[in-house]
Amino acid sequence: MKSFFPCGQTRREFVWEMGGGFAGLALTSLLASEGFTFGKEAAPAGPLAPKKPHFPVKAKACIFLMMNGGPSQVDTFDPKPTLEKFAGQPLPEGKKFINSGGRKMGFLTPSFRPFKPGGKSGLPVSDFFPKVREHADKLAVIRSCHTDSHAHGSALVAMNTGKTFIGRPSLGSWAVYGLGTANQDLPGYVVLMDKRGGPISGQPNWGSGFMSAAYSGMLFRPTGDPILDLRGPAHLSGAAQREQLDLMAKLNQEHLDARPGGRDLLARMNSYELAYRMQSATPEAVDLAKETKQTLEAYGVGQQPTDEFGRNCLIARRLVERGVRFVQLYSGGGHLEDTWDAHQSIEKNHGQHGKEVDQPIAALLSDLERRGLLDETLVIWGGEFGRMPFSEGKGEPGRNHNPYGFSMWMAGGGVKGGMAYGATDEFGFEAVEKKVHLHDLHATILHLMGLDHEQLTYFHQGRNERLTDVYGKVVKDIIA
Amino acid sequence: MMSRRLSFLVVLFTFLLASPAMAEEKSAIRSILAERCLGCHGSREAKAGLRLDSRAAISKGGEGGPVVVPGKPAESRLIKAVNHAGDLKMPEKKLPATEIATLEKWVADGLPWTGDAEIPTPAANDPRLKHWAFQPITRPPVPKENGVNPVDAFIRAGLKTKGWSPAPPTDRRVFIRRVYFDLLGLPPSFEQVEAFANDPSKEAEAKLVDKLLDSPQYGERWGRHWLDIVRYAETCGYERDQVKPNIWKYRDWVINAFNADMPVDRFIREQLAGDEIPDRTEQSVIATGFLRLGTWNDEPNDANEYKYDRLEDMVHATGTAFIALTVKCARCHDHKFDPIKQTDYYRMASVFWSGYIEPGSRDHLGGPGTKVLGFDVHGWTDRGRTVPPIKLLKKGDPNRPGAVVEPGHLSTIAVLDKPFAPPPESAKTTHRRLQLANWMTDRQNPLTARVWVNRVWQHHFGLGLVRTPDNFGLTGEKPTHPELLDWLASELMANGWKTKPLHRLILLSETYRQSSIHPQQEEYAKTDAGNRLWWRAERQRLDAETLRDRLLAASGQIKLEPRGGLSFSPVIPPDALEGLSTKSAAWKPSPPTEQTRRSVYIFSKRGLLPPLLTTFDFPDTTLPSCQRDVTTVAPQALALMNNPFVHEQSGILAKRILKETSGQDAQIRQAWQLVLGRTPRPTEIQAAMAHLEKQSKTFAGRPEAATETLASLCHVLLNLNEFLYVD
């Protein structure tokens, strides 16, 4: 098995060889092509410099639509007519599960909204997603997903990092570690939050764990400047700031002249110019002023309840258009009903959240397609787990967490459309056919981005770490 | 499953294959068993619960039941296994036919047994045990070199092999900055620099080093290095991220321990077993806060699984911090690279094994509190003097418990390989932690002293003599100067495990005093880019806390007293709180009087580490961090260019200068002295003047134009490479 850091070679050693300099000294986020030189010294290529994939693929970027809280599969993408027949009956004995939170046990409950076939393929999608249904021919729905935790905190971290405990690099970190990013004026890995709050467990969901912080997700704030410290005090903007930077460059150059071979110093000088460009590139990337009225309307910007997620979807398109490698969008934030965590009522909760995201997601798929970006953008939809086919008490309209079987879908980026893969049992309770564990999901996502999950390793404390640990099988059947 | 068990045996069997010296008929069986089987099924280890070193043990069998049916070789699993006749093939390399025949005959004859009841298990001859780090620490002779200290003698000897010379010594102005940042994490003032540079005394360096080692800021700086390693934070992480009350007392204990130059063996013993030592004090019990520093999920998916994950975390933190071994890798299987058996993992885990701990209760906050444990016990990992036996988990899976493992030390260090003794009659705990601590600090333990001196070297030179301070195993790096490492380790122990003499020795060496620029650096770098021969000093970038402290020192705002006590919460921009699931309850900044304390006292909340620190590579707090990353990325430039905290310091500086000094030239000089600790060069004064002129035009008409103009210059100085790097 080939690996980035073969046994016996440490990561730092690798960095020296790559950087040709002293240990860990000069990791920069500079584009290699910028190669601004000083004497014989070139600033070292940074950790985010574009890298070749392990094998050629279509997808260049990924947009992960994270439905925080856990949407119900039997109410969205996994129709279960059997539930009609067994409505009001308990789940048959012998189906083992953890009753998350020790909630009241109810009875098997049919889908709250009907399913209808979509597109030429006739792939069924429920009425919680009528507009996404129009894109059914683009979707590969994996109905046999399963994960390792029934609790939001650990399941979110697992969906994002592969493990139920915090401290591992997230999927996006692995992607930019493996591929770098195309536009050095923007972060390579961006996370867009829901205004209502972040996911449970917070930062570890987009952190880089034991990898360098350079690979960690950059949080774009939903309001105001997208990233921290993008602007100083007003009087120091524009020409006054340029004047400061020019003086810095002059004084730094004198300092560097007395320290020949100072690649670390040079790299830092360059990082100021990059930061200066980011100050304009980042707001430009999230500025929707130049989008047409038609586009804004399509995404539901300026309308409720689609405005926020619509904006985020549109920003996601603008980011991948500008070369950002990995974008994750959260729908739902904070706790309980502010997320897809529909303990109280599927109809009410999924009705609300579905309405917020259905149109924006549909618009994103159309827009990417129209611009010829869909082929090179992998779009992923799903939550940290699914929900139970039974209710929480007699006549109660909510459902509890379900890690045993749930649906996710992918579109674009080399994915076959109009298909369902795998299956849950007759009730939609647990994955039974062609089961796809989240490690398999991760392996597949990396594969679609051109990375072999077994080859993409990071040497850490004596071990070649992988996103998929020692597991993971690529779901080849959904790849076009 | 059988075949998996088999794979665990493969490695060892390979090492045990010796030339078959068939002795006389009677002892043939003993010889076969000893040479072929006991490596895995003997007194050192009993894989699958099976021992083959006595007739009784063989008759009893292992986890899978009996392995022989006396008189019926064909029905005996042992015979099938050696014949490779089923799933279970033992050993992997099939025995010679003659030996198989001997075994078959022996079973057929009803297991006749002669001689001693038990066959002694032969000494392990795993070649990996010959790895340098497992060899005893020696005291190599210091190479003969006139007039230099022992550190230099070893380094010079290395350079001589290439015919190289060390970099010229730095001047005193560079030296004083270096030692200030190294020992205190703070800059010297302009006046201190000048006084030192002009001190005619030959003893000036030694006096300076002694003064700084006696400064209470020394412990704050060096204590922080240790806090990285033990993954110190003050909350539990995960959804609720609860505060661990009083855990800051552990932080203060660490700082005080460094300041008092607590012997390292004591330092280790108190952290692991401060409640079990005979001379325990309130402070030594506070030290056991080490045992509850990890993350704590009060809502784990599976309580049983979580129990074992916590155990792994403890083994990992302990193994990494004190002996730099990745023992945790042996939870599921024998270590792939190091001679650490799976049973070794469970031996070490037995130290932290209570058998009871169940997460879930929110009172626990990182382990049961004093209410549960008794008033003064901070260790949460054991709750009585006897605990249930610990079982090896097959493939590390909590649902697949295997054979009981006898609590004891790592077999990796053969000379100290022994089981734990039972606790004394009066003990309230198992006293396994104390035994582990005693094992670690035994002078025959080849790792502990080496690991410690390597860390000291690392924080003076940027990298250790062993460049992988968290891994002394076979996948780690070899020391650049093994003799020097050993000499320093033996010196540490000879000095009663005290660290300060080690600092003195290193800081007063010529190796430390080398310039970071070498006249032949281009040539040397071609063959030694990693500077493994230490032919020059390496320029260091300030770490996150030192940067923040230096900003406060430049503005004169830093508040060094009072030290210790409750942590403070810095002001964090509301934008940075967006990622939290519970925004309102997230962060309450401390009052302004607290805001200028040293960074080591910043409240360390796992769910929200201050962005200014994380941007500059403050490490993750879930796993031990033994060497910080040094990245250079644009968000760092954005932070220093735009962050309000930095602008606040430039503003304060400007006001101070305007108040104390008149005349542009003098103001520029003062700015340089306060921020960079030196006088500006003429070209710099010229550039600064031009800057002030331009900015004053831009800001003309604003009410604070004069302050803003000078603040702009100060702000530039705070952003310079010279401010962030130490030569």
C-alpha cells in the first residue's frame, strides 16, 4: 500500500523534504506558481497548494448540505408502504435498538407526506421535497446508510470525522490535505453555519484534529464579514492600510536582507499580500449584489423562509466557482426544533426545515448544471443519522433518533443519477441490503474527489492515520 | 476469528524459531514447547488464555476449552493446529515433521511429564527489543575538547566528522532576547538589553541565566509546555462542555513545580499517584488532576464502549507524556512496530482500571467528584483497593472480552518486567498508579530521563535531539546525538532529577549561543537541511501565547501579578461565537482588569479556544501535543492587521509615546525601543518619518489624528517579522 508518509518517515521529515527547509518552519498558503524569489530562495509551496488527485476524476469540489439534527428517511427519500399496513402496531420484537434519551415508545407510523415519482427515473421523493424531486434524475439516494451513534454530539462528529469522539480531522480537512485548493486568495475549506447556531460539539466538526491548522475549515459567518479580522478600523482601510503594508514590506525587506536564506521570513511577507487580497476576495465571493434578480429569486433569496439557506447555497456556488475545494452548509443550528431533530412533530419540523431548504437546493442543482459546474461538483445531502419509523408515544407525531438505517443522497461530480442504492427493512428501521456504513460513505466521497481513502494517510504519533481508520469500501455502483 | 488470533502470533513465532537442537527423548517435548510455543503461551504472556508450560496448564486448555485429549492425538486441537489441519495453524511456520511426530506421540502416550512442574519461558529475543531507546542509559565519556562545556564537546565531535565548524556566536543583544523568550516567554526591555550588552563582566551570561531561572515567570513559560503535553483544558468538550471546577489548581501546581525545580521523578509521582504516596500533601493530591484532564462525554453512545475509550485516552496520555511510547496502538493487536504486546496495553490500562466508571452523571465533569471519591482524591480512575480483573479485548472490541491480564509493567523494558504487588493493607486504592510511577522513575527505566531531557533540549533549540518527542519507538527518529542524549539523561539523574541545572548547562553552551546564520549555510544545508548536526541556531517564531504576551509587554499593559488563580476569559468578538450550538451561554468575558494577564491564564474552553491563539497554532486539547505546528497562513496576517486587540495595543503605545516624548525623531526612537527593544537605524527613521507624514495627511481633520498617525506606525512595528521571530 502506497502512502504519503511511509513508515519510518515522520511527517516532519516529509515537510523538510517538501519545503527543503528546517522542520515545520515554513508552511505557507502560497500558490506555488507565485514563486516570488529572493536570491536563490523561493518561498516554499504551502500546504494548500494544488495537488494532483490519486487518479483522474470529474469532481473538483464538494458541497456538503448537512441537515443538522437528523432528517427522517421514511418521510423523505425512503418510502415504506408497509408502514401503512402496520400503522399503530409496535415494532416487532427482536429489533434491537437504543432508545435515545429514554423517550416514550410509540407505534409504527406511516410517512407524514406522500411520496411521488420524480423525473424520468421515477425515483420517489416525498412532498417534503417537491422541488428537489424535479431533479430526481440527478440523485443517487443511498438508503442503507448506518452510523455509530444515536446521540447528536457524537453522531455529528462521526459524520464529519469518521469517529464518534472529538479530535480527528474532518472530511473537508482530508480533502484539502489531499488536493490543496485552486484559489489561494480564498480558504480551501469553508463552513457556512445556520443563524440559529452551530452544530453540537462545535469546532471539532470542522477542525483539522492532529493535522496542521492550515487544513481546518474556515467558518464563514452568516452575517457581517464572512471571516474574522477581515477589516480593521475604518480610518485604516484603503490607501492608509496600503501605506502600512508598504512600510512593513520595506522594513521586513531590510530585516530579510540581513538574514540570507530566510524562507520563513519571506513566506510571512508574502502572506501579508495574500491577506490583503483576501480582504477583497472574500467579501466579493459572498457578495450577491451582482447576481441577477432571476438567480436570487430562484434560490429564494429575499423570500421567507428560504432566504438564509438560499443565500448560503448561492454563496456555495460562488465559492466552488472561484476554486474553493470543499464547502459545507448547515441547515439547522442549536438544538431540538431549531434543527431537523423532530421529536415533537415530523410534519411541523420537517415542514418548516424542508421548506427552508427545498427550493434553494433545487436552485443550486439547476444553477450548477446551467453553468456546467454540476459535473465537477459533488453535492451531498444528509444528516448525522435518521429517525425511527415509530412515533414517540401514542398519537404523538414525532420520531426519535435512528443510527441503524437512514438515507443520504449525492448528485453531480461523477455520480449516477436517478437511482436508489441499498435498502432498509420493510419498516425503514435498519439497513439490511448493501449496507453503507459512514466509513463507506467517506471512502466513496474521497473516491469521487480522486482520493484513495487507503492511500490518503497522515502520519501521527506512530501511525498512518486515515479518515476511514482501517475500514471503508467505495460504493462503486453509484459512480457513473 | 481463529485465523486472526493466529496473525497475532506470527511475529513472535518468527523470532522464536531456533535451530532444532533435539535433545534426548525425555526432554524433547520440553524443548519443543519452550522454543516453539512459550513465547506466546508462557509466563510472559498467555495468548487466548492458554499456557503450555506445565502439564496442568496444558490439560486445562485456554479460552476455547481443552487443547488436548490424552491418548487421542487426532482429536486434540493442539495436534490439529501444529499440523495446520484446520483454521488454526500454529505456529505459522509449520514445525518440522519430526517435532510434530514427537508431539503426536506424546499426546498418544497420555502426556508424560518429567522434570520440573513448569518449563521456564525463555527470554524474549525479539530483535526490536534492541532498539536504542530500550537500552540502558549509560554515561558516555565526554569527547576531549579543550575549554568547552560537555554539550559542546559532543556537538563538536559530530561536526568534526564532516570537517564543519559551528556558526559564530551571536552578540549579547541577540543572546539576551533568546534567553528571555526561552525561559520566560517575555521580551527584555530596551534598558535591560543595553545594560546586558554593556556589562563588562565575564559572568554576565551566567548571572542573567540564573536571574531568569529564579523568576516566577519561568514556571509560567515552562509549565505551559507541559500543559500542551497533558492536553490541559478546563472544560469537558462535547455538547455541554462543562467547566471542571478547580482544575486550574493543577495548572498552578505545574507552574509552581517548575519554579521550585521539583525533581522530575517527584513531578511524575505526584501526578500519577499524589494520593498514594506516603508523604502526600494537599498539593500532591492536586497534582493528580493530571488523571482528569481528558475530555468527558456525559452522553456517550455506548457506555461500555466509552469506558474503554477513556481507558485508552489515559494510557495514551500517560504513555506519551512520560515515556514517549505509543502504547495505545496495542489496544487491538500487538503493536505493529514496537515490541509492545497487546497484553502490555492491558497491563498499563490496569493502572487506570476501576471496572466501575460509568459516564452519564453530570456531576462527574471528567470523572467522579470529591463527593463520590472522598474529600481529597482527585484521581477518578479507581474507587477501591480491589477492582475486578481486567480482560484483554479481542480486536479492542468491548463486546469481545478475552483472557484476564495480570496487572503489571510493560514487558518492553525486560529488566523491570514484573507484575504489580497487591496494595498495602491500609490502602484505599490499588496502588497500581504508584507502582507505575515508581517504574517510570526507576533509574533503570531507559525512557523517562531521556524523554525529559529531550523535551528540555527541544524547547531551547526548537527541536529535540530526538525529533519525535512523542515517539521514541521504532517509527520515531533516532537521536541526532545518542551519546549526548544519554549523557544529559545521566546528568539529570545525577543532579537529583533537577531541571534547572540542565537549563544552565545548555544555555551557557556555545552550541546554544551560535548565530542563526552560518557563513557556509548554503553548503551545509545541501547535506543537512534538517540541521541534525546543530551547526547553527534556528530562528524561532513566537508561539501563540508569547505573541500575545509580547503585544501586551510592548504596550506596557501586561499584568504579571498576581499570578495563578482562576483563569480569565478574554474578549472574543461576537462573530467568533457563531459556531457554538448554545450561543447565549457561550462566553462571558472577564472584567477589563483581568484582560491583560499572561496568556497561560486564559480560560481554556474546549468548544471555544480563543481565535487569536488558535490562528497561531495553539494546539488541539483532545490529544497530547508534544510539538506545536509552526504554520504561516494568511489568517495570521489578517489577525495582526485587523484584530481590535492589536489595534488597542498600538493606540495605547501611541498615547504613551505622545505623552512622554516630544519631537518626531524622538518619538520614532521610543516606538522602536518599546516594541523591538532597540534603536532604529537611519534608514528606518527615514521610512518611519515618511509614513507619519503620509498618514497624518490621510487622517487630517480627524479628532484623534495625531494619535492615530503614530498608532499606525506602532501597528506596523507590531506586525514586523522582527516582532514575531527570535534570531
